Amino acid sequence: MTNSNGFLPITMEELLERGVSQPDFVYICGDAYVDHPSFGAAIITRILEHAGYSVGMIAQPDWRSDEDFIRFGKPRLAFLVSSGNIDSMVAHYTSARKKRSDDAYSPGNKAGKRPDRAVNVYCQKLRSIYGSSVPILIGGLEASLRRFAHYDYWDDAVHPSILVSSGADLLMFGMGEHSMLEIAALLNQGVPVHEITEVRGTCYMCAPADTPYGSAECPSFEQVCGNKAAYAKACKIQYDQQDEVYGKRILQRHGKQMLVQNPPALSLTQEEFDEIYTLPFMRTYHPIYEKEGGVPSIKEVRFSITHNRGCFGFCNFCSIALHQGRRMTTRSEASVLEEARYLTTLPDFKGYIHDIGGPTANFRHPSCEKQLKYGLCKGKKCLAPEPCKNLHVDHTEYLQLLRKLRALPKVKRVFIRSGIRYDYLICDDDDTFFRELVRYHVSGQLKVAPEHCSNHVLDMMGKPHIERYKLFQNRFYELTKSMNMEQYLVPYLMSSHPGSTVKDAIILACFLKEEGIRPEQVQDFYPTPGTISTCMFYTGLNPNTMEEVYVPRTAQEKSEQRALLQYFMPENHEKIRATLRKAGRVDLIGSGPHCLVPAGNHGTQNGKADSSRKNGHSAGGKNGKNQKQSAQQSRSGGHFSGKNQGNHRKGPAGSKGRKS
């Protein structure tokens, strides 16, 4: 017998309707309940159901009382705990550590429906109620990225593994389908949770005497708390072993216990990936949220299709490499087309498929042939600072898929909004995909992520140099002009990333002025747990080289860098004038064509705008090179996820782009 509304049971009454008096698993989630394959909680619960297990769903429980946590009683096999699709602290706070007033993953877009550090709070509540009588398994992004000792930006301190702080029994990191089903089978066979130590994609705690052999050990929690070089070394070891082909177990001592991370889970096969999308997702939020206006996060994905996972782009500030991994997994053409046909049958479908993408939309293949056999190169990137000579670039399969989607009945347009890697695209000798992208798949604006223009900063970001972006930008506008189309690039930009000085921010501001780009919003670097860039922020060291990295830390400098990127806003002018004077760049104050801001009431040192390039300083601003040289040497072409920027960009005829 099935639940009357098609969702998984959220009450004991609904569970009993299914003929089940005790669920096998109870899933506790920090997000509202949205049964859609873009939400990790929906995938894990549906694959368990498909495997024959019963699951009760508790979404956004009130952690201040016991009532929600005892709704289903004690599950037969385990509690499953996740903060939801994103880290609860990122959901709650801006990069300036200010409390957010909204939450797209909560009903009515209202914040406050989950606690800070939700995984810890939920697990501790379960322990207080049930003790050790039932296993607690944690997963999702918050758990995955906090699996080792990690820098916590909000406390400005190093925290232990979330396994320690939460008191959970087992942690599943990455995309957890394989791990979850294997653990479920073992628990169902009666294997105690403390004996489940061989499952790939999991972490557990043990006594040092029980530590497995053949492992890579990184500096302990105690060492990384007191020594930043040890923290950087630990970060490098952790990233070096995140490959399913050659990755070893990783050990990290926490006091009298040892954290053991098993090698990453094997990627889904295409057949397994396809099967997920045959499961009976309701593809919307639970009807209990209707009276609150629904859950906003469904809007972006309701008519979007995921065709891949993973990203070999491997930006240093992005969480994908440590969570989804760098290896590409793709769905079959038949599976994607079947989902698209289903979308066209929904009553609110208007003829537009909003996205055919994933972490990176235009990746359908491994980065090179040897990746499948030997894994991805340790400490190297496929696209930065220059494309690897072994890079395999081919858009043929993706192009064919898009053509078939465009041809479906009831489909008016198919857009690509989740992110094109322009540095990969520009490497394709065949520009057929580029042409069809511009003609058919851009909704007025194409979002791309150069992030910065200073090559020094781009190196710290793990991004390609600015020349790649310029090649792409020039070709994009050539194509739009030849097709008589009014379309614009919307570049994502990041301020205050490790390595970025005020001089680098000035270089970027001059670049934006020269290119006619006016970002309405700028993303400050956000030090989220587990990334290489966060390691740089905390330690002041590049973990790959152990060289020192400049880090803009103060609120004042971050504000100065952000203001420079929005040089055109009058409310920023006084701050920018002060910053430019302090940096010795008064040549950028005044009415000259290269100037960033007008002189204002105070003028410059000489009482008037100085448009000359004194002492070798220029709009480029570094090492005494002139403006043209600096602009040429510092252009390039990247989530952190979650940026929401609207930019204006002058088109090829000098017209202004539409607001994003």
C-alpha cells in the first residue's frame, strides 16, 4: 500500500499506511523535504526505498525539543543525518559573517528553520534520546567537507573531524549511493556498525592499535591546531588521495582515537546513474509547505536536467573536488531524453528547459585517456594555468544530445545555465558547438567565471590565465555579431581571494573599466570547510608548494577590494579615492579616460586630477609596467557555488547588457 500523496512518509500514520510499524531508516535533514533528484536527501531515500528498505523522513526538526526526533521511534537499522544540500553555516551567514534573513531551502524562504552546525546538533539530540542503541550515519556536503580536522571560518578556529564533534558512528563522504547501499546491506545482515570498516567512501574512528596498514597519515588534529604548516601539509595529503583509482586510506589522529578515511567510492556506472532517474520522484516540495509559499530552491531545478557529475576543472575554492570528485560520470542520451519528455507532460511546463548541465555543463568525457586507468594527476590541473597537452576536448556527444532535446515536441528552447567551462570550450578546434551554443542555448546572457584578471591571483585560485578568457570573449562577440543577436557575457568575479592584494584589485578594476563590465554584485571569497583556498586563507601557505601567500583578512581591506570592483558606483568613490591614494595610484583619480573615479571635493595631491602615469604606475598597476602591457599579461578566464551576480557588459556595439 502506498502513501496517499506519493512522497515518503513524514508521519507515523503515513508509515503505518504502508504496512510498516518500524522504519528501517529514519532520515533527518536540515532542508525542507523536496523530492527531486537535485536534492541529495531525495536520492538517498529513494534508492533505499528501491532496494526494499522503509524510510521515514524528518525534515527540519525542531532541535529545541525531543518531539520531532521521536516521531518514528527507533529505526530498525539506523538514523541518517544530513544538513541538506549545503553547509548549514553557509546557509545562515554571509562571507562577512552576517546573519542571512532568507533560506532558499526552507519554506517561504525564511531563515531559522535549522540550527547552526546542523549535523552536530541533530546527532547530539539523537544520542541524548537513544544513547548508543541505534547507529547514526552522517552524510551530505556538511559532513563530507568536515570529515578531517578543518578550519572553521565562523569560529576562526580549527575544529576536529565532524565524526568526533557529532558523535556519529560512520560518515559517508562524496556521492553516497554505493556506500549507502553497501552499509544498509551489512546492517541488515546484523553486522554491528563498529565492524563496518571496509566500505569505500566512508570514515570511521578506531583505536590506534586497530589502524589498517598501507595508509597515508596526515598530521594529527592536535598538530594542525597548533602549527599552520602542519595544517597545509595535511590538506595536500588529503587532496592527493582523493582519487578512486590510486587513492589510499588516510589516517588522522584525534587524541586517543584515529580517524580512518577509506578510499573514495567508485563512481556510478552510466547504467547506475540512469537508474536513479527512473525512481518515482515527485519532483517538487511536499504539499505541507504550500501554505507557506513553497520551497524556493525548487524553482531553479524544476525544469532543469542533470546530465553529469564531477569536474576535472578543479578550482581551489570549489568544494566539488573533495565531494563529487574530479572524475566525470554521465547519464546516457536515452535517459536524459526520457526525463525531458516527462518534463513536457507537466502541467506548468511552458516549453523551456532551463538547463542541461551539472557542476560543469560541457564535460561529457574524462579529461584524457589515461585518467580511467591511472587516475587524475596528483597536484596538477587539467586546464590551469594552461590546458594540459593530454587534454581530450570533444563536444560532439553533448552537441548531439542538445540537438535531440531541441527537436522534442513541446520544447521551445533549451538553455544552458549551470556553467560552461569556456577554457575547455575554446580548446575545441571544431567550433560547431560554440556556434550552436550562441544561436540556441543562451537566454540573452551567458554566465561564465573568469573570477579575476590578475594571473598571480588566478594561479592561487587554480584558474586559467586571463588570455584564455579573452580568446573566448572575443570569439563569443564575433559569433553574436555575425548572427545579429544581442547577447552578453555575465562574468562571475571574486574579491579578496588569498593572493589578491589591493594592487591586484586595482588591476581588476582597470580591466573591468576597459572591458565595460559593471558588476552589480561581487562575491567576496568565502572560506568554506575543506577547500584548498580555505587552507591558504587560514595558514597563509599554498599547500602545494608551501610558499607564503598574501591573505586579505581585515574587513577594511575586503571592503576596499570589493569597492574597487564596483568603481562606477558613486557611493564607493570616496573609499576608492582613499584606497588609490594609499596605494600610490592617484593617476586613476580624475576625469581621464583611464581613471576609475572622479577627483571629488578633495582632488588629488596636486589639487587636480593627475592623469599622467607617474613613476611607471599605470592602470595595470604592477611592477611598473605600462597599462597596455599589464592588461595583456593579466587576463584570463570558475562555486565557488552559490554566487548570484548581476553584471552589465557593453556589447560589441557599445550597448549595455541587460540585468541578470
